[in-house]
Amino acid sequence: MIFMLSFWFLLQCMQRRYKEEKENRQALQLLCLGDEKNILQEKLQMENQDFSVFPLGQILDATRHFSEENKLGEGGFGPVYKGVIADGKEIAVKRLARASRQGVQEFKNEVNLIAKLQHKNLVRLLGCCFEEKELLLIYEYMPNKSLNFHLFDSTKGMHLDWKRRVSIINGIARGLLYLHEDSRLKIIHRDLKTGNILLDHEMNPKISDFGMAKIVCQNQNEANTNRVVGTFGYMAPEYAMKGIFSVKSDVFSFGVLLLEIISGRRNTGFSLSEHSRSLLTYAWKLWCEGNAIGLMDPLLAQSCVPAELLKFIHIGLLCVQENPADRPTISSVIFMLASDNVRLPMP
């Protein structure tokens, strides 16, 4: 019986994977060979004068034909390469992998979505390229890579003193506020994590990777999906288990980020205490014991303001509460972060 169930489950997975790959191939053919290419190009350039459709030859020259020396890393979408275009401007090029699980739909989603967004705490999409079965996204280059590159390294983390970490936390919150409330669209990111927070030359944070993002109606509180995407460890419980997502599921992810930035430790793979299976449970344990200061990254010992750090931990715990209704909105979070006199509710 167990063997039959296992075989059935494997067969279902194979059929679903085959269907996804077939849909991706069909969409790719339409995008690269049909009239949709011209329609999309005209639509994008008409809507946003700062957005360009780059010729493939220019990108090949800029990245030295996607050389290994220019490779910055690898994500769910595919590899990312550094490039330098003719005018000397540095760019980052995301190249859709042939076997990408994100696929063509996410490419189109990110192009259509982020091209309409402009905020100093969101990474800027300069353009795209779809030629000869290549799907490429071209971004402004972030010289200091991603937050996780610095935060979880004991040497690089020394450059992130308390003042810098506070600035990064506030910048992420402002970017999220723009997505949730201040842009003309109401957007739920669904994959907020340290790897998707890029840092510019002044270490200012910029939220990136909108392939999983969803637009919802302004008066819509939540939505549901059968396809749960994102990163475990940052997903709100209602989203991971039931596929229900909302602005409050983004707030949960922000709370995880905040606690990681304060502690210098990952929520996933947490192994500091045998009694705590995650950073969140460890933070809650310390809070209940009246020892929340014990969560602090030792690298912050010289620069930290203890009262401010305790307030930030308090806000982080409010954000990661199990019931979405108990979590604050991101606008409330920004108010709490900025105020020294507000009375915070107990998590």
C-alpha cells in the first residue's frame, strides 16, 4: 500500500513538472517568436520611459558572453552576471535558466510589475531582453551584494554596526510600506529574505526579486493560492500551511529579517540551543525569561544602544506572531521603530 501511494505521488509530481515545462516552452516560443514580443516591447516602453528592451548583442558584450568570471551567483530564476555596457554603466543580468522552476510566467510578472515601481528602497529594473530563446532581466548593479553575504559572516558582519543595522531595518520597512500602501498598486512580495535585500555602494538596502510578487485589490485583505512559493524560514505559518497570503504574511517575513539582523543568525538551520529549533523560538524563550538582550549579535557589543535594541526585538516578536490579525501593519511598524514614547503591546 505504501509503495503504491509513493508511486502515485511520484507520478503526480512528474506529470505536474512535465506540464509546467510544456507551458514554459509554449510561452517562450510566443514571447520570442510571435507578435507578443513587439506588443510587449511597445507596451513597456510606452508605460515607462526609463525602461529599455536591450539587444542581446549588447548584453553578450557587457557580460563577456556570460563568462564564469562575471558570474555573481545563482537563484531560483537562474544565474546572475555582472556586466558593463558601452557607456561604462555597471549592470546585473539575471538569466532565465532552461530548467528554471520559476519559468517564463515569473519573468513576465517581474517585468510588468517592477517596471512600474520607483522607490529608493526597491532595486531598479533597467530593462529586459528576449531574443534567441534568451530571457534576461537587467538591473542596476549593487556593489555590496546581498544582506546575507555580510550578515552571517563573522568578518564581514563587523562592518554592520548598530547604526548601520538600524538604517537597513528602516530602509526595508520603508520599501515594504511603498509596496503595501504608497504605490499605485498594492503588492505582496511573498519572498522577503536576506538574500533578496541588496545593498548599494552606501550600504542602503533595496528589496529585489519580484518574480513571486502578487498584486491585490486595495480593499482586499488576503488571497489564496494552491502554489506556495517562497523560502521556508521566512514564510508565515498561514501561508506555508494553507496558501493564504496577505500584507501580514510580508510583515511576518519582515519580523524574521529584523530578528536575524539583530542576532546575526539565520532562522533556518538554527543550532545555538538544543531547546530551540529556530531563531524565533529562541528569541521568544529569551523574551519570556527576561533576557532578550541575549539575542544580540556579539559584534554589536560596542556600538549597540541596549534600550533601542530591546525595542527592536519587541517589534520583531510582534511581527512574527502566529495569528495574522495580531501582527501590526508595516505603517505601524515604522511608527513604532521611530518613536521612543509609544507603548508597545505585548506579543
